[in-house]
Amino acid sequence: MTDRGDATDPQSSPADVDAPDAAAREPAVDPAIAAATREELRTTFDYQVERLREIDNKAIEILKANLLLIGIVVTGGSIVVQTTVDLAVFLNPFTVVGGLLLLASTGLAAVTYTASDLRGGLDLKAVDAVIASEKGESSSPDDVEFDERLLRSYAEWIDYNARVTAVNDLLATVTVLLIFVAFVYVIAGVVVGAAALSPAESWTSFAVLTLLSAAFTWVSAHMDHLGAETTHPAASFAGIPLSKGGDRRQAWSSLRAMLGRAPTEEEELGVEPTEIDLEEAEAEVDGTESSER
């Protein structure tokens, strides 16, 4: 008499256990869809590279122009000091603040150039992993199709580069606005000095110009979007801000993250969990233990 329990025992058929479950595997990405998506991602990635290169070139040009202007002012001032011209009347709050803003814009132009750090491309480890996977030398359960992995990599590169673009665009915007306001203050200082205004009149005009400059700066810094499009919210992709990388809130958030602790190589590659990930994992474990109790 045959024991039916042996027939249903999972240990009686090890071949069935070791055999790969084809139904459980995710289907590969359609080659046509993968090619179209990869082309669109590549176009976006190339534009991001060109946009950051454009911001860097503008920062360098501003830095050169500011240094040249500062050199001319210092040289001209040293020459005028040797004459009988009284420069005390032109040393007022307007010219002092204008000079400080010009120096600040020069420093920000240098920071804007050094803040660029693009991400993209396949490194040596990635290429070795792809070759090993194609040759069947890798049996990791996390292996995915090359097309799918490349598409996800492009998406992550574009998201990272968008944050870098947001920071660079913010710094470039502040630099340009500082230069404009600096020239306004210097011109106003020259006019006030030539008009020989009293200290009270000079400080009153300085306060009024400061308020107007602050309002102009705020309006200019926030003219970066037209609002959300809702023509086809469920049938289209939202896209990313290509020129600026993000709004001002996202730019300030990315700048604060850039000024914080530098991530390690493992954290940048997603290998080593960060402190936030460890805290979330501990919270999940605590929640699981409490539910089991």
C-alpha cells in the first residue's frame, strides 16, 4: 500500500524545489520600449550636462569680469589718492555696501564653478558585473536584465544631476542679482556723494533703496515656474525642471545637504546604509516585535 503522505512530502522531490520558477521571474523589458526610453533618458542627460557646463562658463566669465573690475577700481583709487580730489564724500553706506556685494558675488561665482559634480556612466565594477552576468558567471538573485538596470541607472543619474543643477542655478542666480544690486548701490553712492546730502537724508535714501532692492531680488528669485500643468495629469509624465533642476525650496534643501557631511563611497553607491536607513530599520524591527507579542 502506497503512503500518500510521501507523495506530497516536499522533501521527496528535491528537483522541484531547486528548479527555477519561471512564473515568479519578472518579464524582461520590451526591446522597443527600452530603446525609446533609453533615447529619451539619454537626451535629458545630455541636456543636463550642457546646462551645467553653461552655468560653469557663466560663473567663470562673471569671476573674470569681477576680478578685472576690482583691479581697475583698486588701481584707479591708488592713482586718485595721489591727487587733490576729496574721496571722503563718496565713501558712504551705498558705496561700501556695493563694494561688499561685489566681493560676495565674486566669491559665489567661484563656489558655483566648484559645486558642479555630475554623475553618470558605467564604472569598472559595473562593466565587470555586466560581463559576468552575460557569461553566466554570476548567480546573484538580485541580477536583472541589462536594459532594465541601465534605464534605472539613467533615472537615478538624472535625478542626482537635477539636484546639482538646482544648487548651481541657485548660486548663479544669487551671483547675478548681487552684481546688479552692487552696481545700483555704487551708482546711488556716487549720486549721493555728488549731491552732498546730509547724513539723515543719506540714511533715509539708503533704507528706501534697500527695501526696493530686497523686493526686486525676491521677485526675481521666485520667477522660476509657471505653475503645475493639469492638462493630462493621468495620461502623461510630469517631467523634471531641465533648466533649473528644481524649485527654490528643493534648491535650498540640496544646498544644505551639500554643505553637510560628505557621504562615503559606499553610501553614494547605495551599498552601506546611512544613519537614517539604520534608524528606519530598527523602528521596523521594534514594530514587528511588538506586533508579535
